Amino acid sequence: MRKLINLEVNEKQLKKNAQIAKERNIRIPTLEQMKNPKNSPKIIKEKLKTTGLWDIDPVNLFRITWKNEPLETGGLYQDLPNYMEIPSEITGVKARIFAMAGKFFPIGAHKVGASFACLVPRLITGQFDPSFHEAVWPSTGNYCRGGAYNSTLLGCKSIAILPENMSKERFQWLSKVAGEVIATPGCESNVKEIYDKTWELKKTRENVVIFNQFGELGNHLWHYEVTGNAMDEIIRAEAGKNGKLAGVCLTSGSAGILGCGDFLKERYPGAKLAVGEAVQCPTLLNNGFGDHRIEGIGDKHVPWIHNVKNTDMIIGIDDIDSLKMFRLFNEPEGRKYLQSTGISADAIEKLSWVGISGAANIISCIKFAKYYELTENDIIMTVLTDSAEMYQSRLAEMETEYGKYTLANAALDHGISVLGLRTDHVEELTYQGKKRIHNLKYYTWIEQQMYDVNELNEQWYDYDNYWGRLHQMGPEVDQLINQFNYLIDN
């Protein structure tokens, strides 16, 4: 069996990396500190008091946590993650839907955590040389932003790769942070084109290291450890006497975030993990293909790091519904309509935390609740990957295409694309259904990306020694981070 996350140490390069980090005043947080950031060093917390949330400053590595205070500058940490309960008046279901907000991470999205967990193990073991290597971040959006950001903070060169049809805001920000930005043909569903570009770089540049979020197990581990624990704290705070976790509903994207579902299913054995995808590209549902407009989720393949055997349901989401919900939540007339239905001003204000993929996640929760006929005692957890801040250009494009948004549009969108959601395009997975999806990995990862077919079989047949072993690697990573920080200090 492979080493999962390779933690073999190159002592000579490790010492060089520690010296580079010392010169740049870098200190690296542990996964434990990301779960419990109040345990961060006092000197770090003092510096954060004068540092902006998005500043290009190594101290912001300690803001890779769900528990940042919701401030643009100077914030420290709070007891619980930033989250909101989506009112039943909006969803039309009795179940309580809680969504954690990615808006208050540096870069405004939680992908900064996933990319951290891919780069840092290479850096603290000496497998990556910042003076020679370039970190390549293939992505459908936020992951390459997180990768470029972390690379800059950690003194590494970066190359961001993303589809040309992603939002303007992403490209504008990357042009200021990444060393190089490469736009590939297509939209968020054109993942193979991204992979093709990474192969081209590997063949033409000897110094590139590819951090493929769809294949990097560090991505899964970060969400298992950090996102899973954050969700658990919310559940314990909100459940009360009769509340129980019914499930976790998340769009796949790179599938890294599904690691939090693994964590919660261990804590709450009766809970289910439901994975959403666009019905315009029904890969998991129907071995299909196509294009869609839910930015940030990649399709036409099954990510290597998707623990398919632990997935209970696939939910198809119409991208039109996602866009209409996003517009309802973020247009002034949409908010005015929601206020007229009795929704509190505080809840409406937090709807700006919802980006397009966040809307898709909420839709998957609603369909999940309707399918299982959940009650007010049932809790569903999900995530708002990023916020409306990253999609203002999309709002402008929709106004150009459909006209100015009105109260009548808002009422119609709420009635059809939210309250009117049905349980179509839903599959509750059997053993054979799960295996069908798992087997799809072969075509992308074995035939195209040259991964090991023996490892593919280990993911399915040697489940505990593969996924179970991966889930135990957090303390090993933290031990190496602490040793690296010791080298910096000494």
C-alpha cells in the first residue's frame, strides 16, 4: 500500500526551507490550532490585531480557520465558526439547515485551507524547494486562489490554472497574487482541459510540482480534521434535547470537503452523506457529461479523493435554480421580498454569505429534507464555500440577460426554484450503485493520470487501512509542523 500523504523527510532540504521561513518571518499553524485557534501563540494574536483578513502577510496563515471574527481587519477568534441557519420560511422544509460561511477566511473561501494541506506537508518534509520549484494549482476557481495565496505567504512561486469562463473577480485577484495565471478552454465542467495543461507543464518545465486538488489526499484530511470538527461544534451548540444530525449535504467539487462527512458519520452513525452535482452534467448520477454554471464544482470525472463507499446519496441540482436562488438572496428587490415574508433583518443580511455553489448546497439540503421527510428535530449541515463578493459580475450579467430584478421576479424565483423544489434527480445509493461510481475513477486516474490501479482497489477493498489510516494522519502532520517551527526558532 502507498504512503497516502508522503511524510518522508529530506533533512538537507528541510533545513534550507526552515532558514527561508525564518528569513521571511514565517511560522506555520498546526491542524490542531486551526481547530482551536485561540491556542495560537500570543505573538501571533498580537500581530493579527493590526493585519487585514486578506493581507499578503505570513501571519494570516493563522487565519486558516472557520472561527475568525467576521472583521475585515484586526479580528481574532470566536468560540464557534461563522454560520447561519437558513430560515424555514425560505426553504419550505421543517428540518434545520445550518451553513458554515467561507467568507471569513483569507481570500473569502475555505479553499485556502485545502490548498494549505497540500503544500505544507511537502514544505515541512523538504520535498518542495521554494528556491527552485513552482507550485502549480489546477482548479475550477477558489482552490487556485488559495494555492497562490498560500504559496506567496510561504515564500513559494505559484502557477494558477483555471477555466477561462470563470468569474472576472477571480482573474483580477489572481493577476495580483499568482506568479503566473493560465486560462484553459471552457467552464467549471472542463476539468480534463486543466489536467491536460498540467501534463504539458510537466513535460516542458523541470521545476513544476503539481498540486491537483482532485487527487491530493491532504485536501480530504484537512476537511476531515478542521471542517468536520467545526461542524460538530455547531451541532452540539444547536441540537438541544431532541435535535439530531440527519446528514451532511455538499456539492462535490474536488470532493475534499466530503472528508467532513466521513468525520461526522463516525461521530453520528445514523447520519448520511449526500453529494450534489449539476443535472446539466450528471456524472455521478448517470455517467454523463455536459456544461453548467455552478462555479467551483468540477465534473465529468470522479475525484480520486472521493471516498465513494461512504456516500449515501447523489442529488442533482439544476444550475438555473442555483442562479435564481443566488439572485433572490443578493438583489435588493429579492431581499425586500424576503423581508415582506417575515424573515428577520439579521438573516437577510447574512444571505450575502451565499455564493452560487453555496446556493447549490442549500438546494441539496432542501431536496434531502423533502426526500427523507425530515422534521424540526433533524439537523442538516452544509457549507457556503464563498460569498456573493466573488460574483458581482454574474449579477450584472444576469441583469443584462434577463432585465432588472423586481419583486415579482423574486416571488416567482422563490416559489419555483426554492419552495417548489422536488425530489427528482435523486439516487439513494446501494452497494452496487456506490461501486459503479467508484469504478468511474479508473478512466480518469488510471488511464489518463497514470495513478496506481492497486491503490484504486485499496480504496474500495481495504477501506479501513486506506481511509481509516488517512484519517489518523493529522497528528503526524502536526508533529512535523511543530518540528519545522522549532527549526525556525532555533
